[in-house]
Amino acid sequence: MISTIEVYSPKTLPEAYAHLQQLNGRAKLLAGGTDLMVQLHDGVAVAPAYLNIWNLDELRGIQDIGDTLRIGALTTYTQMMHSPLVRQYCPILIEAAKTVGGVQIQNRGTLGGNIVNASPAGDTLPILAAFEAQLELGSHRGIRVVRFNEFYTGYRQTILAPDELVVAARLPKTAPNEHLFFQKVGSRQALVISKVVMACKAQVNDEKRVHSIQIGVGSVAPIVIRLRQTETLLQGQKLTDALIESAKQSAMQEVRPITDVRSTEHYRRTITANVLVRFLRQLLE
Ligand SMILES: Cc1cc2nc3c(=O)[nH]c(=O)nc-3n(C[C@H](O)[C@H](O)[C@H](O)COP(=O)(O)OP(=O)(O)OC[C@H]3O[C@@H](n4cnc5c(N)ncnc54)[C@H](O)[C@@H]3O)c2cc1C
């Protein structure tokens, strides 16, 4: 039996909001489709209606707004990779974009899709966590701005209301004296989902005292997390071999990984700690 599926392709954002309001949670949004089409193929993400937002140019593009970099939800990995603004103010987003899938996925996959798909292994998510990004959520009621670090409430659960969509992410621009770090650990270099993915942002003074540090990690808990305990341990301290060893032990304890088809719990704990040590050693150099 062939069942009918409703597909709507609004041309403007207000039109999309009106559809979302009218469909009252019955619709699934379709952006680049690189996650959704796979999920549909697997019989997941089946919905009575789909709202194709790909035509909404208002959701595309990267803007320089004062001390903020604003990236539209429909901006693709390829667009981020070629953006001089991203290169200047958040170059690790380019590193992450380059590791996502292959060229076809980079041309079609979007930042908003990565965020709302809510996989703990999403490659851009540790960067948004470390940058303390904010998200613009839009609906017929207007725009509300929320903290990215408060967006996920559990495994693949978000605070997005049924009639809302993600409009853009706002990232504070990296200061010239801030050190950035991104590393994705997988079974191979290309086309791989991470076993661990980490993004860090830190400032150290001339004496190698940690002025600020933010550590975002994916694939080690039901949602992307910040290593807050480890950050507190490092904050204000002078980087030494002993401190780095303490941070390593702290990171190992702080993550909550599981064993699955991609990796074991033990491996993920160990590798998270080792990747953090790599960053801290870079700061020392
Ligand atoms: C072969 C392959 C390799 C991949 N490799 C990687 C990888 O290395 N790293 C990685 O992180 N991901 C990877 N992915 C996953 C995927 O490409 C990314 O998560 C991508 O960013 C999803 O974006 P999209 O626009 O295609 O989202 P879609 O598939 O269109 O949507 C994903 C989800 O987000 C929702 N959604 C999308 N946009 C919005 C919005 N603006 N507001 C509200 N809801 C929205 C949709 O309803 C859906 O639930 C891979 C996928 C494939 C098929």
C-alpha cells in the first residue's frame, strides 16, 4: 500500500514558520538530507509531512557582526571551508568541516543539520560547546536565543519546540591570543564517524599560566559535553608536567563513554585523555 506523504517547500522564512505552526509537530524538517535520508531508508524519521527548507536563502551565509561570527543554519561544510571569516575567527571549524564525510556530504550537509540531528558524534558540536556558541531558534513567535550548551537535554533530545527551527549559530570571534585545537579520532582518515572528537580553546600568559580554557568533547557521553571539572582544575594554574598529568586523570574520569560498534569504553576514556594532553603540551611549547 502506498501512503501519502505531504511535502512542503516554502520559499520564505515566514512561510516556513506558518507551515510549522499549522503542521503542529507533524512535520520533519529537511535541510541537506544527508542524515534524514539515511534515517528514512532505515525506517527511522518517518513522518506524515516534510518541510523542505533547502530553498530558504535567509538561512544561508556567514556574517561578521561586531564581536560575533554568525553562521546561518543552512550553511554547508563546503561554504564554511571557503569562508575567509571562518578562517580568521574560527579556523577549527574548517578543520572539522574537512573531516565530515566526503565531498558530496560536505556540499550538501549543513551546520543546522549537524546540530539538530543531535548525534553525540557530530563533528561541529564540540567546537560550538567550546566556543560557548548561542543558537537562534525561530518560529512564528519570533527569534529566541539560547545557549548551545543548554540545547541538548539527553540522547538525541533538544529544547527545540515542534514549531521552531534553528536559524543560525553565533560564535564569539577568537581573540588573537587564543589557542584553538581540534582533533577527531576515528578508524581511518576519511568517511568515518569519530570514536572521540575534541575541540579546545585556551588562553595562557607568558609564564604558561592558564588564563581560560574550554574543552568540548563528542562521542564520549549521550550528548556532546564540556570537561568542566578538568577546566576548573587547569584554570589559573601554571602548566607543568604534574598539572598535565592531573588533567589527564581528571579527563579520564569525567567522560561517560559506552562500548559500541566503533570503540570500547576504555579506549574512549584513554584517547580523550591523550588528546587533551596533546593540546596541553602544545600550549607549553
Ligand atoms: C556518508 C555520510 C558521512 C557522514 N559523515 C559525517 C561526519 O564525518 N561527521 C558528522 O558530524 N556527520 C557526518 N554525517 C552526518 C551528516 O552529514 C551531518 O550531520 C550533516 O551536517 C547533516 O546536515 P543536513 O543538512 O544534511 O541535515 P538533514 O539530514 O537535512 O537533517 C538532519 C536533522 O536535523 C533536522 N534539521 C536540519 N536542519 C534544521 C534546522 N535548521 N532547524 C531544525 N531542524 C533541522 C532535520 O529535521 C533532521 O532531523 C555523514 C552522513 C553521511 C550520509
